[in-house]
Amino acid sequence: MENTLFQSMEQFDFAPVNQRLCVGTWKNYAVTLQQYSGRNYFVFVAVRVESGRSALRKRLRAALKEAGIKRCSVNQVMKNHIQATVTVGKDDSAHSDLCGFLDALTGILRQNGIGPANTCAITGAPNPDSLCLMQNGGCYGFQPVFASAVRQSDYETKAQTEENELNGSYLTGLLGAVLGMVAGMAVNLLLMVLAHKISVWLFALIPFCAMFGYKRMKGKTNWVAMLIVIVLSLIAVPLMEYIYLAISVAKKYDAPLGEALKEVGRVFFQSKVLKETTPEMLKMLLFMALGVAVSWGYMRGNLNTAKAEGAKTQMETLRKNPNV
């Protein structure tokens, strides 16, 4: 089912990328529209803000409120884009609501001395000749670029993915993933030992670090990489519980950690111990699942298929910059 709001924006030279994403320009600002639920949309506007971002965000929100623009908010002011949200009305009013919001937001930006982005999102050089959709890094959204830089980036991405497919190693990748998992576990164990707490955000470090290590050790980055990282993340749950118990025993009885590890290892799988540790491990397993979900975008973004899709999208959305 096609997005009727995106269809109505085609008269202003906007072009749908898919059912939930649309790119174009408004008053010479490069704009990305992303539907995230029903009548709610993210709006990304390409700008360059070197400093004072927090203060600018407050001014923008106050100015939108003063202008009477409702059901909208400026969520973030980043160096390379502004992220806002807007809720449009039903049916025919959706188009006028969105246009009114874009008019107000771009007008307020100009009043605050923030013009359309005028440096290349890839090279940083001024007066780029084109626009394209960037889907990685701090320049997310429709951004000004040099067409030559996009073509070079496309070439390099293809070369890197082909090299990885031909010469990437599951063995070295697994080693890197294990090292990354251990690093992520260490941070979580520190919190568990010192504060007796667990955190979804810190649990997300385990799959994140595992994928980072896998990539750094030149593992082949296909679906197998995701499987390896997820399996290691699940294995980390009983491992952390085991080490945490050993540290607790060592502290309680003032025993060497090595001896505590051996003693806990001897009884860890006994039914009496499992009965006590299983509820905690189930809670940790839930947190790990949430942690994997949090880090999913990063993990998937490192796959060869995702990189190829991103490069393809950049090429397909490449168009002339109206400000040149």
C-alpha cells in the first residue's frame, strides 16, 4: 500500500524511497520524511551546526510553539542534521499539516541563521553539486554531497565487500567476537559486583563489542556473523552468573578467585544451585534479548548485504543540488 502523503509531496519534487521513507527539498533545505507509526513522522533537515546545539534546540521548540504549530517537536539538533517529529491530521489535512510544519521549521531556521547544509557529507568540502540519502554515520538523511565522492564511496564499498566475501575468515572473526564478548562481560560484571545491578544498556555492550571484535579480526560479515554474535551473547549469560557467584564466594570466604571458580564450577550445575540461580539467569536472558535488540542496527549495518544496500540507495537517490 503506497503512502498517500508521500504521493502528495511529489508535486514539490519529493521522491519516495520506499513506503516509509521519502526525500526531497523544501525552501532549498534537504529533507527526509520517515513514517514511524500511523500519522507520526520523523523529519530530518540537513544543516551544519558546529556549536550551541542545545540552545538552538530550545529556541526552535519555543519558536514553533509561538507560531502555533501543534503536535510537533524538535528532538535533536546534531552537527549535520536536525531531527523533528510531527503528527499530521487525517486524509486531506495531512498534506497541509506537513507543509505548514516544513514552512515554519525552515523559516525559523533561517531566522536563527541556520541555512541549508553547504558542505559535502562525505568529504566536508564546500558547495557540493548533488544530494543523496545517507544511511550511516552522523549524516543520516538526505544530504548534500559531491557526486564524484558518492561514486567513489560506492566503488570502495563494493571492493571491500567483495574482499571480505573472498578472504574473510570465520575463525579469526570468532576469535575477535570472543574477545569482544569478554570485554562487554567485564563491564557488566563490574556493575554486578559493585552495585548488584544489571542494565539493558550495558548488556547491549556484549553483542556490540562481539560484533566489533568480529569485524576487527576480519571475520566474514554475512548472516553467519550475526548468528555467532547472538550465540556468544546468550552464552555470556550463564558465564556471567558463574563468574559473579565465584567472585561472591571469594569475597565471602576471603579465598583466592581461582579456587572459588573451581568450587563454583563443581556445583554450578547441581539442581539445588540451579534452582537458586535460574530465576536470575532468566532475568539476565531477558535483558540480553533486549540488549541484542538495542544493538541490532549496529550489527546489521556491518553486514556486507547492508553495506551494499546502503551504497545502492545512495546511488539511486543521487540528484542535483538546487543550491548550486
